[in-house]
Amino acid sequence: MTFAEVLAWCKKHHADVRGIGRGMEIANLPSMNAIMHWDLAIGDWSHYTSGSDMELMVAGKLTVDGFKSTLRGSE
């Protein structure tokens, strides 16, 4: 997964994401491996996601609704 792929996915899904590294927000483009999790926001919904789940969503192997269904308290 590249930053360009994440940007394209965000545009397609009208999403905002923020990569979070070890104890700090990522401001410059680091290695994707440096990102511990992603803060994902789509409309009024937001949640954090692991790097592996974000990679699955960007690759089209996991939908946003599929991701939401894995969360506690989801219906």
C-alpha cells in the first residue's frame, strides 16, 4: 500500500484519514510500516483502524461496512 493508493481510496470514499505513528502523529511521509494505526472518518462516523485493516480496505478486500461489522456494538 502506498500513500497515493490511500489518497485515491479516500477520494473515492469521501474519507479523511490520519496516520498515527509510535506516540506521534505522522506529519511527513514516513515508511508505511511506521504507521501503527489510522484514524478514519467518513461523514459523521469515525473510528481507528489497524494498518492491516486499512490495507485490506484500500486493496478492495474489505469494505467499510465489512470493517464496521467487526466493531464491538455493531448491529
